[in-house]
Amino acid sequence: MMTIFIAMVCFLLIIGSIRQLFTSLEIEHHMFSFHIFITLVLLYTVIMIGFGLIYASLSVQGVEVFMRTVHHDPPSWGHEISRGIYFSGVTLFTVGYGDLMPIGVGRWIALIEAMIGYTIPAALVAKVWQTSKRDS
């Protein structure tokens, strides 16, 4: 029950962070600004840590979310968090090293995370283009 609560809180924080980026994005006649860059870095960090906590909390509860080549007995919370955040970063940035592979419910969570990772840059470019076109 606690795992579901942690997963829901993380998911709501991720959605809130994405929404905040695109509702408060103000560009003052610039195609790029340091503020937008820092906002984007923080957004990706929140998403990566949030999904990493989802993976870790499910893994600690015994739900298999990714297959690994090396098995550690027993899984510790700290190890699962670091592994979950690593897997989240690899999934979000579509590197896919192959040392961890999503299985079961982890496939669907990784699919949602990869979709978010792909759409944020496109949405940001569209927002900047729309704002710069409106200002000119």
C-alpha cells in the first residue's frame, strides 16, 4: 500500500513539473535563455528521480520491473534507489545500455517515461517558436 502511495506522489510531482514548465514559460524576445535551460535541466532531474523512485519502490516490494544481468541478495533500499534512478536516466535519455531491461509492469512504466523524454524537447521548441512568432 505504501508503494502505491509513493508511486502516485512521484507521478503527480512529475506531471506537476511538466505542467509548470509550459504554463510559466515567459520568453522576453529571446530564442534561448539561461532561465529556460535551468528549468529544463531541473524538469528532467525531477522526472528522472521521480521515475527512479517508482522503479525502486516497486522493486523493493518484490515487483520485478527490470531484468538485470547481476543479481544482488538481498536488495537494499539504497541499492534499489541508485539502480532505479540509473535505469530511469537511461530510459529517459533513450541511451539504453542493455545492462537493465524492463519486464512486466516495468515495460509500461518505461514506455511512459520514454514518451515523456521524447516529447519534452519537441514541446519546448514548439512553445518557443509559438511565443517568438506571436511577439514579432
